[in-house]
Amino acid sequence: MMGLEAVVGDIKEKGRKEVTAIQAETGAEVRRILSEAQERAASIKQQADEEVERDVQRIVNQEVSAANLSVKREVLNAQKDTLARVHEATIARISDLPADFHAQALRTVLPLAAAAVKGGVVYCNARDIPTIKKILAESKEMAGFSVGEPVSIEGGIVVESADGRMKIDYTYRTFLETVWESGLKDASDILFP
């Protein structure tokens, strides 16, 4: 019986070795599978983190761009408003200049209008009617002109031909508009460096 016990012992020992080997192989396989799963999970997490970071950066960039655009729009609107106020203040200041300035301006523009229109009606503001009447009375070239009803302008004149087909606008506002348009960029550069 001793021989049988030795054979059984050998078989048990062999079985234990095989179980231990299988357990070692299974443990190694489990560790390998878990390691691969952890690597895949880490890779997926890294990709997700990178994608989230890109999305966050894109959203931040969009918000910053939108904010910058909004600020720029507000600045441009404020500059436009300032330029409009400067424009109106300029008209008001010109309108408030002394009477001799207005008389000289009218003496300058009336002959220009007379050269273009050989007779008609001169319109001006109420302040300048006496000056226009005086200029028309003093000049033979102005014999074909009369003074119309006062109009609401800051200064200067509007001349309408006798047949009503032509109007010449020599108002301060028109002159300022011409200068304003040509010098707007320069004015803007000076006001908003």
C-alpha cells in the first residue's frame, strides 16, 4: 500500500503544482487584463479631459471675442456720440459768432451764388435779413435778387433761382458737413488716439 500512497501523493503533489501554476497563470492573466483595462480607461479619460479642455478653451475664446466685440461696439458708439456732440457744438459756436463775422461770410457767399444764378430769392435766418437787404441794395450784380422769408438755419444762405429749378445751399451746416466729411478721420484720430 505504500506504493499506492506514494503514487497518490505524487498525483496530489502534481495536482497542487498544476493548481498553483493555473492560479499563477490566471492571476497573471487577470493582472494583464486589469492593466490593459486601466490603460484603456486612462487613455479614454485623457482623451475626454483633452476634449473638455479644448471645448472649454473654445468657449472661453468665443466669450472673450464676443466681449471684445461688445466693448468695441460700445466704444465706437460712444465715439460716434461724441463726434455728433462736437459737430452740433461747432454749429452752435459758429452761429454764436459776432455779427461782423456773419456779415463778412454773407458778403463772401452772395457773389458766389449770384455768379451761379442770375436772379432769384435769397433765404437766410431772421438775424441776417438786415445784412442781406443791405448787401443786395449796395450791389448792382444783385439787382435780380430778393429776400425771402426767414428760414431755420444757423447761418449762411440758400438761393433759389427765379424759375425755382435750382437751389444753391451755402449754409454754415452744409459747409461744415463738407469739411466734416473730409476731416472726420483726422478729427477722430485727434479725439481718440
